[in-house]
Amino acid sequence: MTPSRTRRTRRTRVLTALALLTGAVVGAAPAASAAAAPGAAWRQAGHFDTTSACRKAGRNGVETHKWSEYKCRPGHSDHYITLWVTGRGSGMG
């Protein structure tokens, strides 16, 4: 082998080793889990035609302890209202 080819081979091996090491480190890192803090994140609980229907469902969920807070926001296309909830419970059912 010529010296330039040896350097090229060595460089390829080093870069391959670094890529594998990076993959191993990233793969071994613990993933941020939503289950780590249940109920802490805002999540969608439903879609409604009117804001008043959304608010009624939100208040009902708070009263029945399905969630602790709610907010009604326009949906993706502004043709519906999305109920966002946070707190205890799954928000479903």
C-alpha cells in the first residue's frame, strides 16, 4: 500500500468508528418520556363545532376530575375548536 492510500484507509476507519460510537451513545441515551410526568403536558381531548360546546366539555372534565385545566383554541383550519387539557386522568373516555 502507498502512504496516501494508508492515510485514506485510516481516515475511513476513524470516521466509521466515530459514526458507530455516536450511534451507540445516542441510542443508549434515555428517551424523554411523557410517562415520566403523567398529566403534565397539554394534550388534545376533542374537537367541537362551537367554542361554547368546547367550554362546556372542558368544565365537565374539570368537575368530573378527568383533567385539572382546559383551554379551547381554534383548530388547524379554523373550522373547528380544539379542547386542550392538562392534569390528572387520561382525558379520554
